[in-house]
Amino acid sequence: MMDHHLPHHISFTFAGGGAVLLDLERDRYLMLRGAEAAAMRALGSARAGTEDEEAIGRLVARQLIGQGPGPLVEPIAAPVPAVSALELAGPSERASAIEIGRYRLEASLGLRLAGLGQTIARWRNLLAASQVSAVDPDHRYAAAVARGYASARVHLPWRRLCVPDSLALARFLWRRGIPGELYFGVRLDPFAAHAWVQLGDMILSDNVNVVADYTPVFRL
């Protein structure tokens, strides 16, 4: 059987007895059940080669998986949140509302004019160009920067929206060498989606109880 891979615009997780996918290019979530969910699981496991060829064909036709070598068909994994920088006592780093406002505006305009896929691609390039710490990041400093960001964010006129605000915070952190990770997650029954920023098991954008109900489906 031909090798298969996960296209750059697709990420997924297993939840609710099926596979939940995020299609960045089409800015939509999908739920796969039955044979198609089983095929996704088999493709990313030691059972590769046992998957349902008809189900694989349907996934390929829908551009949810690709043919040939490439990124592994693996679900998103993330540390379980244990603490929130916003709930911890400690100092705050001074933050500029002007800088935060610029990042927030660029994120909002990018989402509106270019769409989610292209905006994520731009942010991926920003991350690649940033001098983020790859080893043993100082969580105390990251927490102080996150608290400073939150204090300055309240002075901006825009209402909080999790995707552009998380994009802005991630960029703010990267500029300071902090490898904060941007997550999109889903909650089922009823369906809801949320975005947040996390470093290891520490949430940098929300309280722990806000994020705890969501299963990560995308990570940047």
C-alpha cells in the first residue's frame, strides 16, 4: 500500500469516539467516525497496513490525508495544564499596550483578509525567525511576561477574541525568547472551540479551568 501523510493544513485529535480534524485552509472542524476514524488511527500506529482501503480513498479524495511520504499521521499531544501564570502570585514584566495592540491588530486583519491558514503560515514564519529558547525556558520569567501582557491588554479597545488574542500573545512571547505554544482545542457535546497559549504545563493566556475542558487539536 502507498505511504500516506498528514497534509500541512490538517491537524487532528481523537475525542468522543472519533477523530476531530481542523482544516486550516478551509477554517473548519470535522468529525470522523467509524471506518474513517479507524483508518486515521491505524495510519499513525503500528497497525499501518491494516487500514480500510475504501476509507483511505475517501480521506484522500477529501484531502484530509495525502499520498506518498510526508509528516506522520499523528494526533496532537500536549502536556495537561497544571497551573496558570495568571493565577500565580508574582511580579509582572512591564508591557507596552502599543506593541500588544499592533500584534493584535495584525492578527485580526490577517484572519479577516487572508484567512486562518495563511495567518497561521505567517505566524509559523515569525516563530522560525524568532530567537526563542529551545532548552530549559525560565517559567518564572514567562509567567511574569504573561501577567504583564494581561495587564496591558485591558487598555486596548477591542473585546477579547481567543484566536487573535492568542496569536498576539504568542508573538509577544516569541519576541522575548519565550517558546510559548499556540493551541486550538475542541470541546464536544455541545461543540465549542477555544485557542490559548501554553508553555509546558503552564497556561499563559487563561485560567486553568477555562482550558481544562478542551482537547488540543492544533499546536504551533
